[in-house]
Amino acid sequence: MTAELVRGQNHPLDRTRVEIRVAAGGPVVAGVTLGDEQGRLSGVEAVAHPGAPRRTGIEVPRQAAAEHRIAVDLDALPAAVHRVSVLLALPSGIGGLTAFGAAAAPAVTVTGLDGTGIVRYTITGLGAESAVVAVELYRRQDAWKVRAVGQGYADGLPAMLRDQGLTQAAELAAEIEEAVGQGQARAVPAPAPMTAGRSERPGTGPSAAPAQDRPSPAPATAADGPTPSATGAGAASGTGAAAGPGTGVGAKYAAGAKAGDLPSTPVAGGPIDYRHPRRRSTPAPAAPAPSSPRPAGPPPSATGPTAPDGSPLPVAGDAAGWSMDERLYNQVWGMFEDLARSVAAYRSAADFAETRLEQELDRALADPRARLGTAGDAARATARDQHATLVTQARAALDRDLAQLTAESEVVEPALPPAFARWDNPVWQGYHVPVERPMALRLGDLHLPEVLDLRIPMLVRLPLERGLWIDSGPESYGRPGPDRDIGRRELPGALTDGAPDETELRRLAMESAVAIAARLLAIHPAGDFAVQVIDPAGAAAPALAPLVESGALPAYPLPGAKGVAAVLEGLTRRVELVQMAVRHRAADALPADLDTAEQLLIVHDFPHGFDDRALTRLRYLADEGPAVGVHLMLVADRAQSREYGPVLDPLWRSLLRLTPVPDAHLADPWVGHAWTYEPPLAPPGSQVVRQVLGRLAAARRAS
């Protein structure tokens, strides 16, 4: 429950990584000062502000806005820092406010990273003040507390900074004003009241955090029915400049809207802005007015490098996050959402053009007198010309967005860490066994038929909350349709001609499973992850060779029902013991022979070799295992389990279905896309998987 503070009151903090959320009645500038035990500042480097938004353990917004989020990692602060003060100031020339007393009282909330409120303080009693110290986090006997301060300054930022002992207060205040002035085009005004009957779709995920701050689930499988989208996006139009990190793509979607609801023409107030609404922006500031003393020439960029024409260049890691991996993860999912929105806008415009063409032709043919002669021909020609113009304009807008996304992908892909990178990325050539667990895993690539050469990494957060199912059934790849044809053109080897070969599909399915397992092993510290395999028929031996030869798999799995029972019994025992240890907080009571490393169970040719008892245990592992570090991967043809009837349907629905060949089956129900998924296989003939597993084995032996 969030504690409400009054001026001077304090409250203990039970965590060291927090978020400070500011809500004001108009645009304000947010900053943070890092003081010693007396609250004195060591210099300008102890102030985080829009001109220098990042200090060790601190990140503040770059622009004036009515709402802010400030990230604070108290453990990362220098030892000399004992006070973290949150400053709010009114910028000149933005919003028209000159004093806090002329608007609603600002409120500050300290929350956890999951959005759970800790304390809230509404700064009342302000009048002519234009700057205020809102709250401070302070260290007392190796513990942190938060205090409601509410100290205002009528003389603004210079007086506030001078009061904290900063000798360069006036110069720093001027630098902050200049940084805010350069970003005036990015200033966010106070939110306007919602129009009756329309509402913007709120953010999804923990505490409705922005897209880049929340974990994004993998897209749903078409067979699983409509589930929440990984993009969290509908399809509607938006106006004005929404924040975006230089791609300039994506559209602001409204609640419940569908791709077909997109208007074909700009709404009143300006052209539609398809940029991602919640990704960071690096636009160049507007050109100065003629009366401005700024010298002539192209304006400098507010942040980041720019192209010769002044447009921002894409930058790897240009998203919010505590670490580079988290920033790259958020940026990749932002690219995914941008591509979804841009293609949805194009498809909507193309559908509108087609509908309009049909209406115009029907209207031209409605009058029998106009069906023949030059008048009818002219009407039909005009309708077709209008259709071609609309489609051409829509495609030009899509091509512009795709070019920007492609440029961003070319920058982001080489910068990805091993957990996010393809097997052909050079990062694997310099692979070293990690010392920390990863935050996410690349399960493959996604693309849409409008642009086949733009692949978006499919990243899922770890630990895996859902099991995986690699579909080896040939019936799944025989459905007709344009997307299916696109996938077929890219099938490897024997699968390119005619229907997919069953034997080849089974081989590729197991190779995909081994590639994912090898990646999971490689991105975890040595000894923190293990793989077990059930292969009753012994048919998976060729694909398992890299795991066995490197020692990641101690031996080839025992065939027959005996091998199935032995593996399931051991993993069931592990899940039950760990559950009891967690429930009773008795981790030290676990048996010494119990392997506490996370486990991936690969089941090949399911349900071959399974009896009713084994099926029950497998379903138990699928339901209870992920919470205690046991994850399931089935390599199976669902048609082979039909004899069990509907008893296994819950198991299939609980798994994320993947394919061993490119196939358009990953559904995004919010915008109606069917994404083509490509498995994370190593390039043909590459030895990168064996090399990585060999280095991991050497590290395991040395530990």
C-alpha cells in the first residue's frame, strides 16, 4: 500500500532500485542532485539534468513534460553520495507557467520497478516558486529512506543549486535552460481531457509501464486462439509528434481498434504520425526563428548523430533500460511494434483504396446511360487512377518506414549480445562463458511478406514461462495461401519442391531443438543450466551429437519406456523437493545429490513410449516445472497423439508452437498479422555450435 507523506515526513525504503514518478499540472523540468552527508554538491557532475541525463545510478528525462519517470539505482551510487534530491523547475517559454502556484500541485510517487507504490507526496502550499526540491532519498546507517521536502525557490534553479553549495549554479542553470530550449519540439504538454467515446489504449504489462520498460511475451501461436499481443498495439490514427528513436515509424493505436479501422486520410490538425509513441526520440530541434541570435546553418541535433540532411541516425541501445542488454531488448521490441504498425497502416490504406475503387466503379455503372460511351470510360479511368495514387502513396510511406527500420536493424544486429544474436553473428567467435544469467533469449526471427529481407529478432524473457513445442508434423505445412507460398520459397534442401518431406521435417525439428538448447547452455554461467533428453526410439542421436560430444549431455538417452520413466521420475522428484524447500524456506535442506541447475527437458517423438503414468508426470512438469527451473520442449507431431483424445489439449495449448522451417503461423491478434517465423539454426556447414559448446565444456571442467 502506498504511504502518503506530508512535508518533513520520512519513510524507509525496502529496495534500492526504484522509480520516481512525477505528475504536474504543466510541463516541468526534472533533475537529480547527488549530495554528501550535508547535502552539498561536489560540482556540476553531481547533477543529472536534461543536458546530462545520466549519472552513475541515475537517469532523468531529457525534456520538459507534465509527467516524468526517473530511474534510481542506489547500490550503484558512489560511496560519497548520501542524499539524492529530486528537483522540479518550470522551463521558460513552455506551457506559459511562471509559478507552481498557477497550476495543480505536483505529485511525486516513489515506486518499485514493477510499479508498486511505496510513498506518494503531493507538494502543496506552493505560490510564486518556480523551482522546488520535491523529495530526497537519504542514507542513514547503511539504510535508505525517503523524505518529503517541498522546499520552493522563487528565484528558480540558480537559487536552488546555490543553496546546495554549487558555486557554478548560474552557469549550470543556463545550461539546463539551453538543453530544454533545444528540446522544445519534444516537450510534452499536460494531458488533454479524453474525448467522449474515445480513449487511448493504455499500456500493458506490469503497472502499465511503457513498452520499452516491460517484458514482452512472444507472439501467440495461431492455433492457440486470440491471446494478448506481444506488440500491445491496435490500429488507429494519431496526430502530432510522438516520441520515437529515429525510425519514425509506427502509429498510435486506440483501444479495441483493428487494422481496417485506420483512416485513409490525415485527420484534422496535421498529417498522421506513424512514429512509435513510447520509444525515445532523437529529432533535430526546429530551426531558429529569424530573430534568434543563433547563427545560420543546420541546427545541431538534440541528441545523437545526424545524417547530412539533419535527420537522426539510428543508434544501437537507444531505448530505456538499466543495462545495455535491457536497452537492446527494449529497442528490438520497439522495432517489432514499429513494423507491425507500419504494415497495418499500409494494409489498411490499401484495403481502403480497393473498397473505394469498387464503390466508384459501382457508382459509374449505376446509371445505365453512363455505362457506354466516353463518360463511362472516363469515370472508370478516374477511379482506377485514384486507386493507383492511394496505393502508391501508401507504399511510399511504408517504404520510407521500412528503410528507416532496415537502417536501424543494420546498426542493432551487430551490437547484440550472444543471447540475442544469430549464430552467424561475429560475437560468437569471441564467445566467453558468461558470469551472469541473461535476461532474454533469441528463439528465431520474424518477418512479414511486405518486406522479406527485414528480420526482427524474436526475443523472449527468461526464465521461460511457457514450454516450447517444435512441430514436426507434415500436416502443419500443407495449408495453401500467400504466406505459405512465401515460406516455401525459403525452405531448405528437399523441402523446396512440392510437399515437405516428413523425414526431413523431423530431422530439422530436432536440429532446431538442439540449437535452442545449445544457446540456453551457452548464455548461462557454467553449471547453471543442464539438458536432459527423452528419445524412446533412439532416432535423435545424429542431432544430439554436439551435446554429447561436448559433455553437455552426459550420454545418449536410454531408449524405450524405461528411459522415459527414469528421466521423468528424476525431474518430478526435483520439482517436488524444490517446491517444498521454497514453500518452507529451507533451501539448505535439499539433498546433496540434487542438481539445482535449471533443467531443459527435450522430449523427442512424443507421445511414443509414453504410458498413462508418464503422461501424467509430463503434464505435471509442464504445469509446475517452470516456476522451479524445469522447462519443457516437445519435438512432436500433434496428429500422433490423437488416440489420447482431448486429454492432451491443455498440454498443447500451454506450449509455444515453433516450426523447423520458415512458416507464417505466429499470430498477432491485435493488428491481425501472421508473422513468418524462422528457426534459429546455424548456417549450413558451420561449426559454431560445436565450438561454443566446446568452450563451455572447458569452462565447466575448470570450475
